[in-house]
Amino acid sequence: MLQLDAPDSERLIELLRRLTGDAVLKAVPIICFSMTASALTPSLASPSQATVTATLMAAKKAKGMTFADLEAAMGLDEVWIASLFYGQATASAEEAAKLASLLSLDPAITAALQDYPTKGSLDPVIPTDPLIYRFYEIMQVYGMPLKDVIQEKFGDGIMSAIDFTLDVDKVEDPKGDRVKITMCGKFLPYKKW
């Protein structure tokens, strides 16, 4: 069964008639429906996050820009801008307009950058991308030690990922360049009541 938005279904039906005659229309049930914009139903005016991410990455590549270039142009950290690309941050109207100008973005993509994100984009399985997996591995190996050391220094609580910055630096080394990641999050003690 094939489900299509009403305007798309009319075009598809006409195309199928031209290509195959009515035989395929009898073999493939087609349900036509109209989509309305709401929190639960997607619309063409609100592209999916996958579409937004792919569009932003393609536009960045087409312009020959890096996240560092965008940082310099926008005055926002490159990691934050990358998180915006992946739907993990929200741009203000001004920030979205500036990015749209830099990357020649469609108004629907520009509007989507201002939507409130659903945080946590990884699937609930072990990541398979080798770079992302390294972070998973680091947490598997060093997660409990980090927790213990942080709690020894600060008490019972967590490091905020909201009041938080993340920087990535390249450290030159004759034995091979190194990746330096600095996380800086506000400590939030657990409340007693």
C-alpha cells in the first residue's frame, strides 16, 4: 500500500497511467490524504531533521566552508554550529538569518533551524561510526572513574550539559597530531528535600 499527500498522489496517478495504463493502478492500492501542520504530523513546510542536516552539510560543502569558517563569520563556536546542523541546538531568528545568508538557505530550512530540538540524536544502540564509538568506549572505560573523581571534588551531583561549552583543538605532536577536547559544564548538586 502506498500513502501519499493528495497533490503528490494526483501527479503519481497521472504518471502511472501514462507509463503503464490502468493495470498498475488496480494492482497498487493508493491512499490519498491531506497533511496538516501539527506537532504530530510532518509537513512540507517543516522538513525532517535528516533533510535539514543533509541540506546544511551540502550547502556548507558547496560554499567551501568549514565549521571554523562559520565560527569566524557568525561569532559562535564551531561545535555549537555543528550541533545546530544536527538538530541539537536552536538558532535565534538573527542567527538563522545570518547562516541562511552565508549558505544561501531555503526559507523552510532557515525556519527549521529555529525549532526547539529533540536532544540526543544517536540511536539507543552502540554507535558503529569509529570516531563516535571512541567516545562510547571512553565512557565505558573512564565513565565510572570520572564520576568518582568529579564527586570527590564537588560532591553528589552532575555536570551540566546545558550550562556547558565544548571545544576541540588540534595539538601538534611529532609522534602524530593529537585531538584535545575540553568540556566545561556547571556542577549541579543533587537537591535534598
